Amino acid sequence: MREEGTYLFIDGEYLREAHDSAMRSVFGVPGELEVERLADHAKAFRTYYYDCEETQRDGESEADFLARTKPQSDFLSEFSRSKECIFGSGL
């Protein structure tokens, strides 16, 4: 049960990198980040997830940019569907 008054603040880039590194060192492959499980474990009433939005690189085609950023975009779309989770972004 999530407790009112308990808030979880997540630095998205740091968590993704730490999670990816841990999963690769143990299993040899990247794993799927499950922020809602983390929030449940912390019994967070509300979770704030902050991350920087990717920008298109010089010389990068629109198709390559969309392919490169699709995993993050999909993750953030899924994450933002939760009522208890709030996503903030910056450049």
C-alpha cells in the first residue's frame, strides 16, 4: 500500500545508466527498467521522474533520430500513463 506523504524523486538518466550497468554486469544484457515496481517497493504515494529529452544530433536524419530515441520515448509514454507518476523533462 502506498502511503500518502511519501514521495520518490528519480533522476532518470542516472537510474537508467546505473540499472543498465548492473544488468549488463550480472546478466550480460540490458534489462527492462520497472519504475512502478520501484515506487511500489518505496511505498511512494507519488513518483517524480526527471529526465532530459534527447535532441537531434548534427547531421542525423529524422529517421535515425526517431530510431535512436524510440526506446526512451516508449518508456516515458508508458511511465506517464500512471496516475501516481509525474514526468518532468528538460533540455
